[in-house]
Amino acid sequence: MESKDIERLNLLICVILIGISLLFQSLSLTLGVTVGGAVMALNLHLTRKIFEGAFLARKAKSVIQYSIKFLGIISAIVFVLVFLRKWVNPLGLGMGMLSTPLTIGLYGFKNLKSFKR
């Protein structure tokens, strides 16, 4: 499985989480899951792009890019929690942000099954 496949799996998990949130019939919860999933999908995509560039020997530039990405993601989360709290449920935001750890866990278990000593 390549990194783009991991991104696709992440988007699939985001869609599943959004579907589950729709069962609760709360627009703010669904919006929170959507925003959290989108932030983490963007984070995963940018991380892949930065690390691909790092392997092409632009290491100092990659460290700066990664730092800027980190600050941007943290700023986006704080912005949502402070300014969009009326529309976006913080619990839903957290649930949406779990999409990437779930993706990494599923990917790890898949590779663990195929691991041979």
C-alpha cells in the first residue's frame, strides 16, 4: 500500500465517520466530524508532500515547511474551537480528527498480517 492509498483509506474512514454522525441527527456534530476529518486529511496530505521533498535532499526547507504546517494545523483547530463553536461540536471535531490514527492503525494491522519471519 502506498502513501496515496493511505490517504484514500483515510478519506474512506472520514466518510464512514460522517455517516455514523448522521445517525445522531445533529448538524453540529456532523459538521464537527467533517471539519475534523478535513483538517486531518489535509494534515496527512501535506505531511506526505513534505516528506517526499525531504527525500530529495531539501532537508532544511522540509523542516521549515513541516513547522509551518504544524502551526497551520494547530491554528485551524484553535480557530474552529474559538470562532465556530456555535456551529461545530468540539466532540465531533475530535471524532473527525481520529480518522488519521484509525487509518494508521488499520494499515499497521493489515501489514502485521502479511508479516513473515
